[in-house]
Amino acid sequence: MGSGHSARFSLVAMLAVLLSAGGIAYMASVSYPDELGIVDARRRQHQEKAEEIGERVQAAIVEEVRSVSEVGPSDGAHFIIDAQGKVLVPSIEPLRGREETILEGLLPLRGFQARQRNLERARALEARACPGKTCTSESPKLRQAATLYEGIEKFSDTGAEALLGLARLHRMAGQNDLAASRYRELIGRFGERVSDAGLPYALLAEIGLSEVGKTAGPTLKLLRSILGAQYNAPNALLEVAAQEAFRTLARFPESGDQEEALRRDMQGLQETAALAMRLTSRGAELAADATFAAKAVVAPWQQESMLVYQRGADDRIYGLVLTEAQIREHATVEARGVGLHSSLHVSVENLQRPEAVEKVDRNTRRAQVSLGPLWPHLALVLWQEGQGSDGMGDIAEARRRHRAITGGLIAVLVLGLLATIRGAARERELARLKSDFVSTVSHELKTPLTSIRMFAEMLQQGVAGDDRARESHYQGIIVKESERLGLLIANLLDYSQIERGSRTYKQEKQRVGDIAREAAQTFARFREGEGQELTQTIDENAAERFVQADRNVLVQCVLNLLSNAAKYGEDGPIELRVQRDADAGVVALSVRDHGPGISSSEQEKIFREFYRAPAAVKSAIEGTGLGLALVKRHVEAQGGEVRVHSVLGEGATFTIELPEVG
Ligand code: ADP
């Protein structure tokens, strides 16, 4: 990496650090806490509202239980149990009248027995009046029976039965109007009485009326009286009568709505009876458990219902049955009471049966609180309809965005810091390499200079005498050392020119084979036939190929590679080879040695300025660490590439590739 490049890089890294740190500081100090504050305040507000609603729901229900003890039950869901556990309300027989019918006028009057006999005779005649054929009012037995009934109809002891008998006779003769008037008279005179069979005459008369009526009116009236528990008759009978009446009503299409309403009442009463039955088996337990403070349990017969109960001042237990749906309704009502934002809604979730409730979507949930100590398994959930209508959605969105931005900034900061640290380490390394370089270069300069001076002095002092061979040997050493010095100085100059950016190249068309030959000759001259053997192979198809290059520079590059091969290649031969790759359109100059090779981790580093592999430094092989860096710069400047291929222990091959020109 060039120093200009690395300076730009560290500047960018530093800017990244500064900007991201500034951004994080801004997010942290200004923007984020602001919104956090709003979000938290809003959340607290929601939580408080939810708690308030929960408390109000509980208070409302407890109040309702208390009002049962004060004003009495208002509908079927309330119950009252006495201190011994007996269920007082609701009634197991809700169809039975609450008041005992007063049985009056049963003291036998004078002539009672005679009238009783007539009554029996009339009934016997009535039974045989029209066997198997249609009756008319003229049928003799029917007439006789009617006369007998009429005779005893005025008396209060037999009157009711006589009227019933007369009504029956009229119906047999098809005189429904007359029958109806008898029934009405029966209601008017004996409505309060109960027959020997324990049946209220009013009920019997109403049933009769409903049967002979031409409209739905009497039947509806009968049903209402049964459902209104006006008769103190056995439940089973009342139910049969009611079912019968419902069947009769089917004849009158106009009764539809009313019939439906009565049917619902009937069903309600039956549910009340069912509740009473269920409570009966729990009564003692509830009575023992109740306190003056309200308590609640899940209804043992139905998971989504609760019994809420409390001991009243009179020691009775007052309570009500609530379904979860009703509790939810209470919550909705109370939510209106606390002035909840119009976009907020409440829902009640059962924590023990999460599958049973429609779960509120996580994104719309705003708060969740326990519905109160009475119902620890029920939670009140506040949720919002439509994203962001009270700003919470926007804020949540902004919060997510802020988190993402801050996360991104932190990542940039970390990367920037890493890059800065790396840059600083690299700078330090460069400084160290440069200082090493100065001492190596001084040493490198000094060595050839010393031998040049030494041999020049020897020549001057005539040490060689007349020995021409010796003299020429000394001169050769001086030339060799000067060439070495020249290559070193050329490298140094090149480096400083490249660093300053003032290096220029004189590019001309060059025959690759010539370059290889020149480099090999110069190299041989340096060594005066010493050192490893150098073999030169110039492929036939490559010898006459041309490249565009600065001849001196390219020769110097190959010389650098050859000089490295000699320095590091131990005793093995050095091979210089010229090849052509027609497909890629390149010519390659490669130098191969048989030295220790270069590990793959080192292969990239050796092209850096001043870098010397630790092995090279250790083995005291002279060098500046500039050779390969310069080869790379030079070759790349001429549009080529330098590559190294090496396997440890098997030597190294450096290749310069240049594009071929025509
Ligand atoms: P130097 O002046 O140290 O030779 P270079 O830039 O020419 O500088 O080489 C850099 C480093 O690469 C050398 O110090 C040496 O460790 C390694 N190197 C270069 N050529 C070879 C080679 N042929 N075999 C093994 N190592 C080599």
C-alpha cells in the first residue's frame, strides 16, 4: 500500500470514527431519551388506566354482590344460601308459586254429602254420555249430567268441580263459547282454590280456556301465568302444561314473537333450576368458606364462569354467577368510565386457558394487568385499534429506527477504530522498517565501497607487481563491486523517484529475448563465473516477440530477480526462462531457484517496501527489502504483472508477465 493511499485511508477511518461517535452521542443525548421519555410516560399512563379499570371492575362486581344482600336478587344469576348451606335462591322449582295458596272454605256445608253423591253420579253419566259417537247438547245422558252439575254449581263446596264438569260437557257438545264462559266463572269464583288432587282451579280453568280459545290469547296468558310462577302446582305438571300450551300455540301464527319470548323465559327458568341444583351440592362448602369480604372461585361446573360470594350481616351467603363474557362487558363499561382514549380497547384474557380466548395481537397490546386479587387468573389487556392513532405506533416505529441507526453507527465506530488501530500499527511498522532500511543501506553501501577502495589502494601501491593476471583480477573485483553499487544506487534512486511520483519511463518496443540475454550477461559479469549455474531457456515462439517497455528498467527488474535467486537460492541452479502464452496474449520472463522457497503467508508481504522475511534477516543475507517492491512497481507501471509461485523447500519462481505487442 502506498503511503498516499494509506494516509487517505486513515483519514477516512478517522472521519468515520468521529462522525459515528458524534451520531451516537446525538442519539444518546438528545433524541433517544426524548422519545424514551414519551414512550415510558405513555406506557405508565396505559398501565395506570388498566389498573384503574381492573379495580373498578372488581369494585362494581363486589358492589353487585353486596346489593343482593340488601335489595334481593334481581335475576337468575344471583344466589342466596343460608348459614347451613341450604340454597334459598334460586329455586329448584322455579315454576311453582312462591306464596302458599290459602285453602279456604273447605268446611263442609249442610247437605254436603248429598251434593257429593250428585257430583259422582254426574261424573258417571258424563263418562258414559257419548261412547263412540259424536255428542250433541241433546244427548240424554249428557243432559242428565248437566242437570245434576247445575244443581250443585251454586254451592261453594262442590261449585268448582261442578263448573269444571259443565265446561267439559259443553266441550263434548262442541259448545266452546259456553265452555269458555264456565272456565271464566270458575276463575272468578274459585280461582284461589286448590282441588283435591292438589291442582289450583285457576290453572285448570286457564288450561281449559287455552284449549277452547279461538285465538292465541288465552294460551299465551296461561303460559305467562305458569312462567310467572303463579300456581302452586307440582313442577312436572306445570311443565307438561307449558309444553302442551307451546304445542297449541303452533296453531296460531300470530303468536310467533311472543311465543319465542316465552320460550326463552322458559329456558331461563330451567337454567335457574339447573343452577339451583348445582349450588345445592356446594351450598355447605360455600357457606363454610364465605367471609364478609367478597371471594371468588371458578364455577366447578363451567370453566368460564365464576362464583362471587360474600357473607351478609344476616349470616346468609349472597352471591352471583358471572361468565367471563360478563366480566369483559363490565370491563368495557368501566373503560368508558375512566375516559380511555377512543382508539384503546379492553379485553379480558384467561391466563390459565390462553387457547380459549381470542388473543390480542402482540403489536397492538399496550398494557396488561391482573384483573384484581379476586381473579388472579384473569388479565385485563389494553389494546389499540389501528397503528399509531395515539402516537404510540409512531414512537415504537421511531424507536426501532433509532435502535437500527445507533446499531449501524456503533458498527461504523468499531470498524473505524479497528482501521485506525491497524493504520497506526502499520505506520509504526513502516517507521521501524525505514530505520532498519537506513542502517542496512549504509551497510550495503559501505561493503562494496570498502572492497573497491581496498583493491584500488593495492593497485596503487603496486601490490600486484608485474603479475598482470593478479592486476586484472583486482580490477575485475573493482568493476564487479562498482556494478553492485550501481544496481543498489539505481534501486534507491528509483524508489525515491517513485515515492515522489517523478519516475518516468521511456517505453519502446523491445524484443523479450534481448532483454533476457542482456540481464543474463550483466548478471554473469557481476559474478565473474562464480556462484550457481545459470541456465537460460528462450522458447522458440517467444524469442521474437515484442513488448512495450523501458529497456533499462525491465533489465534491472530481471536482474533483481536473478540477484535474489542467487542470494536465497542456495547452491541449486538458477533458471531464466522466456515463454509465450498466446491465449492470454502475454510474454513471461521467469526466474526459478532451488532454495528454501517462500511460505504462502509471506508471498504477499515480500512485495512491500522494506519488507524482509525473518529467515532472510536471520541468515544475515544482505538486502534492503526494496528489490521486489521496485520490480512490482516498475512492471505494473508498464502494464504488466509480477507473480510468485513457491512451495516451501522446493524453491521459488518469480514471473514477470507483459502484454505482447505486434
Ligand atoms: P532483499 O533486499 O531483502 O532481497 P527483496 O525485496 O528483493 O529484498 O526481497 C524481499 C524478501 O523476499 C527478501 O528479504 C527475502 O526474504 C524474500 N525473497 C526474495 N526472493 C527470494 C527467493 N528467491 N527465495 C526466497 N526468499 C526470497
